[in-house]
Amino acid sequence: MERVKSAIAGCGGIAGAHVKGLKLLWENDIKTFEIVSVCDIDEARAEKMAEDIGSFQGYKPAVYTDVDEMLVKEPDVQAVDICTTHNEHHTVAIKCLSAKKHVTIEKPLALTIRYAHMILDSAEKNRCILQVAENYRRALSERTINWVIKSGKIGKPTMLFWEDISERLWYWGWRDHKDISGGGWTLDGGVHFADLFRYHIGEVEELYAVSKTYNPIRFKDRDKLSDPVVIDVEDTTMSVLKFENGVTGTWVLTNSAVGKKTSFRAIYGDKGSIVWDDGLYTREGHISLEKLEEEYLDSLSSEERERLFPKGIKDTIAIELKEFFDAILGAGEIETTGEVGLKDEAISMAVYESSWLNMPVKIKDVEECKVENYQKTLM
């Protein structure tokens, strides 16, 4: 069996989820890859990941602390899975692409849209595959919701409501510092949500947003709420979205809401609504999400089911990585391409740009770097 010789750059938290996905593929006899090296500035962390991979792969990958050295000493590497901090995405990706390595990269694609374009240009110049890790859409629940909408069960979509309201007092390390993360949850997790907006509804044309930091203090000790740290990313954004197809939406994210925690995510149409973690509501009644998932799976051919959920696997990162390796082997295409990742990120960045300007912003202007006032503070 032909296998893609691959490396992992960045061995922190999310890379652990990638290794879990790789192990799941291996255990299900999907061995279209082998991890020949791992790289992290923290050698001990890289060693631990190499040992974890070796436990299921049968041999331990080589360990590096420098990407340049890895690329020189591992010339047979065909692909790199980039799981570094956001500010390193474009630097590492361009090095790998320039070395003719295919790349799958954690979201967001880059620290800014201008850097994202640099990555896309390098992938095109070097004729390399570029996948962005938008794994949320690969969940059974999201595939089901998409099927509900596309099959007309809610009629013509009219409105989106997406609200996540909670409080987080604990410190999240580098993610709470703008120069490394690029922004708070609106970018870090929000780019996943932006991908779902586009996947389920279509392109966002324009948005108006307000961004705030109501609580600039977080605590390293979660239990005692001690050892405070000053953060500089937003903790609250409120946006009004205008989609190209006429759908309007509200998107609210906050982790500085004291008291009641709530989350409501729904798309309404002229015949009904689909509510996340709940199901379909129409004038005739309610169908649970679990029931809808069963109906969706029954609607798939055996080939479609195997493509979307290979060997019955539901782990979204495992599915995503299989797609990446398959594409390299010429056995499939990339769903969440670099262009998809750029368009997703442009929506999140438009939130910051709109708040900066205190006016509505066209998403296309952000995509084309015509509006990048907030982002210039990151360059």
C-alpha cells in the first residue's frame, strides 16, 4: 500500500487531537500515511508526541525543534500537518510549500488575510495541495443540518441566529494575546462558525459589528482565581450579517457575561427552522436531531456514506486527515481548500474591521485586502 510520508509541525494541544485522529484511522486499517517526523520548539513536547505516534504506528518518528532542519534532513517527507500558533502559520506554511510539501494547516489559515494570500500564492506556485482544518462541517450533526436545509425542509432560509453567551475567567495562554492569536474567540473558534454560515447558507456580503473587551483580566489558577494576567483580545462581539441570498443574521459571542450561560443557534426559513442540538420545527411539529440524523444516513448511498464517514468513523479530524492523504494519493479532492479557509477567515476579520471603523464592511473588501486597519496592528 502506498503511504504518504508526513510530518507534524507544532506539537501542542490541537496536534494531540490530530494524533488521536491518526490513531483512529490506523486502528480502522486506514494506513494511507506514516508520520516520519515531528517538530516543536519544545523538544520534550515533540518527544512525547513522537512516542504517542510510535505506540500505534510501530516506529517512532524523528524529532526536530526547527522546521528548516526537518525539511533538509527529511527530504522524503511529502506532506506537513501544521499545528503551530497562529502567528507562525504563514511562516511555516510557506517554508513547507516552497520545499514542495503538501500542507494541511489548522485554522485560521493565517494571522491576517494578507498573510493568507501569501500562503495561497505559494501553494499555487509550487503546485501543492493546501487544506485548511475546518473540521466542524464534517460532523454528522452538521452534515444532517445541511441536508435538512438543502432538501427544503425549512423552506427558503430567511434568518440566522447564533448566540453563545458565557463567562470565562481562566487564562488561555497564547490565545489571549493578539500578537500571537490574531484575536479572541471570534477568530479562533469563530472561523469555524463562519465556515458553517457559508456551508449552510451561502456567502456573507456585508456585516456591521461591535467588538469589546469588558474584562481584560484572566487568571492562571482556575480554582482560586489567582495569578492574574492582562489580556488584549476581545471578549465580546456582536454582529449583524447580510448574506448575498437575502438571509439576515445576528452573531453574538461573549465570554464576559456574568450569570446565566446560554447558547442558541438556529436557521429559520419560511416553512420552519433547524435548531442546533434540538432539531427541526415546522408548523406540523418537531423532529429531533437524532431522528433527522438517522433519516440523513438512510438517504446516503453506501459510497456516499463511506466517503463522508469512512469505516463508520465520526471523528471529524480523522475524516479531515484521511481526505488530505487521499487527495495526495490522487484518490479524492479537498473540500476545505485554502480558498475556503481564506473566505471563512475574512468573515471573522470583517468583524474586527467593522468595529474598528464603526461602519458596515463588505466581506469582499476584506478578502481583497482593501480593508485591513485592524490587521495592520498584527503585521
